[in-house]
Amino acid sequence: MIISHKYKFIFIKTIKTAGTSIEVFLSQHCGPQDIVTPIFPHVEPHSARNYTGYHNHIPAHAIRDQIGLDKWNSYFKFCVERNPWEKTLSNYHMKRFREDKGLTFDSYLTGKDFPINFYKYTEPGNPNKIIVDRILYYESLMEQLGQVFMEIGIPFQGSLGVNAKSEYRSDRRPYREVYTPEQAKIVNNIFKQEILLHGYQY
């Protein structure tokens, strides 16, 4: 998560949406008074600062409560979302790499640790009300980041310069070649609110 007083933006970090790579890039442009939460494990050249009271995946409404409505309303607030079937596969590979080399996809899908993001950018108690100014989509991320960075005044040459956490996943097949119909339905049910908000289709 980043709050930049220098550029007057707030980046809300969602799960499995290139958030770490974006943070690493943005942290290099942030000023000494900006708020940048730590990344675990650390990724160079990311530089955390001034983050007391904040954490990496803090939801937008909690940031709003902390910084106050004046800054919240005047700063540009954005985050990233991703196809739920794709980000679920990405999260599975990360858990398998970090925690359990023998974890099967079916076993993972019986658990509860999924990259559900909608509550990070919607109003508590009203999941249909988006409270950030813009949601970027992972599927066309570089193009959309270029637009946002141009608007807020951050130089961008079309690349973030880092691809954090990409080492977790070796199977790069399109997700439709991985899922069984039953597995796809499980993800559809888990992410039905995000599918409703963004119109994702299997």
C-alpha cells in the first residue's frame, strides 16, 4: 500500500494482481514523507517508510478512516483486479511453492485462502459500491498503468522493471487448459461478487 503526498495518490494493494511489482516501482518515485508499507519477503529496490498504523493489504475504507476525508477525497485512488480463475491458479502456485510442495489443486480448492479482493475497494456492508477512483485490469495492465502514471505525473517507459513473485509458477498453460468443469464452478461461486462487479467470464 502506498499513500503519496508528493503525487497525491493512494495505491490499494490487492492480492495476486502484480501489486508487489507496482509497489517496487512506485516506491522509487515516492518522497521522504510518503507512506510505503513493507513487502515480505523484501524485494529490491523497494524502500518502505512512514508506515506505522498501515499494513501491506489494508483495505481502502481503513485507509480512508486513517487519513481523513480531505485527503481521501482529493487524492487519486486506484488498485488492480484480475480474472478470478487466473489469479486463483497464481495463488495456488504461490502456496504450493511456499508452504506445501505436495499440495494438489483440488485440495487447495477445498480450503479458504483465496485471493478475494472486492472488499478491499468497496464500501463495508455494500459490496456493490466501489470507493476507489479507478480499478485497473491485470489483462491490460501496462497500458492502463501508463495512462494513470501520466495523469499523476510519474515517468513511465512501459515496464515496471521487476516481475516479483513470478518464480512461483512454472505451468504457464492458459487457465482453461488446467481447470476441470467442476473446478471452474467452484471458483465461479467463490468469486461471484467480483464476477458481478467486473463482468469476468470463464
